[in-house]
Amino acid sequence: TTMDISKQGIRYIGKALLLFVLLLVADRGIGYSLKWMYFNQKGEDFYYTTKALDEQTADLVILGSSRARNHYNPEILQDSLDMSCYNAGRSGCFLVYQRAQLDLILDRYTPKAIILEVTPYDMIIGEGDYDRLSGLLPYQHHASWQKVISIKSPWEKYKCWSAIYPYNSKFFKMVRNLKDRGVFHANGFQPLEGFLKEEKKEYTNSVAIDNRKVEAMEYIIGVCKTKQIMLIMVTSPMYADVVETKSLAITDSLCKRNNIPYYSFLNQATYDNQKLFHTTDHLNSTGADKFSREIAHLLKNNFN
């Protein structure tokens, strides 16, 4: 009968609602547990990202990829420049990430100066750079979060209605770093040990340029001008004969046009030494200290 069918329909709707409520409760419960784990990390990527975005208030902040994180020793810079320094470099994260990271840092405070480590491959086409913005999904408490996360995709903020989504694929890393394994480095710096055994090669790339990444650099320049932050761009050494790349040529012309100091340490005889490198494009701790002393000396002229 019609009444039985309508009762059946109500039962189905009731079951569907119950299932939805159970899923919502599970999502929130698991999501809050994952959030607690994330913000209680005792080392490595997530710990240093939170420190960079939510805690440190250094006068000088270093932005960049692993080439920033492994090359700039904040203690050497602090001693030489007489200003506090934090290394906010993050491995595998390039211009798009730094543009977003800067907005999130500025939600909280304004540093006096920023060093942006630029690489010969910063502006090349590659979707991976946008995917890595997922590393910023847990920071929804920042005012600029929606703006920066929409660079990855306009759907990200809706996906984050799920409390679990921001911590997707982070679980095993989080479990490992809940324990203090004693691998703390002051102010975000991560020195590398051991040295390179490979022969020197020529480095060039002819990959097409992504205009959105050029715009990301222009955005960083514009924000620093508006906020009166001194911006310095640096390309630290590589153990390679670097042929001029499109990405660095664009960086150079943007710096010239906007009156920004740009120091390139590529193809310098003083770094033609395998004992200073861990890999082709990463200095070891000896190389990093040598480079940090040199960059500190150069910056002294800018700050005085």
C-alpha cells in the first residue's frame, strides 16, 4: 500500500541521516586526533613548518626549498648581523609555496628582512609545486589561508570541511615524530654531513616557464615593498657548470627592475670543491658554514 511505501521511504531517509551523522562524528573525532598529533610534533617537517608559521618572530627570515634549509646557518647570520634569524626553508617546496608561506607568516607578524633562495628551476612548468601547497592545509587558523590554498585548487576549502582531509597521507610521518628523537637544529637549519664523490657536470634546463610562477615572484616583491620588508634574493652554490637558465634570467631582470639585491654564487671558483658539497645542488655542513659567513658579510653592507 501507499502508506507502507511512505513508511519504508521514511525508514530509508532515517537510516541515511543516521549514517551521515555517524560519518560526521567519525570524521570529526579522527580529524581532531590527527590535528592534535600534527601540532604536537617533536621534529622534522611539520614541527619546523609550525614553528615558522605560528611561533618564530625573527627579524630575518630565510625562505626557500631544501637549498635554503640546508645552506643558511642562522647562528652565523645572527652573530654577524646582530639580528635574530629563522630558517623557514622546506624541502621540495619552491616559489608557489614561498608566496603562500609569506602571506601566512605576515598574518601574524612582519619581519624586517627576508632572504629568498632562488633556484635555476624555480619557474619551470610542473604541477608538483602546486600539489605541495597541501603542506599548508593544517593552518586554517590563519586569515590568509583560504586565499593561499585556492592557488592549489578552488575546491580545497570545501574538501577541508572534512576534518581528516588536511592530514591525508601525513599519518605515518606524524606517528614517527611524536617522539623526541633529539634531532633538533636551532632555528630551522638542517646541516648535511658527508661529501660528494661525483664529477662536475654541466647544468642547464630548457623546460618551459610557468607564468604563474613568475607572478608568484612578482607577488613576493610587491608584498615586501608594501610592508617595507628588505628583500634579498640569493642563488647559493651548486657543484656544476651552470649555463644560464631562463628561470634565473627572469629572476635577474625582476631584481634589476625592482632594485632588489640579487647575489648568485653559481660558477664561483671558491666553491669548485667536492668537499663542500653533499650532492650536486646541496652544500654539506662545512660548505653551508662557509657560505653563511660569506652571505652574512655581503648582507652587512645592505643593513648598514
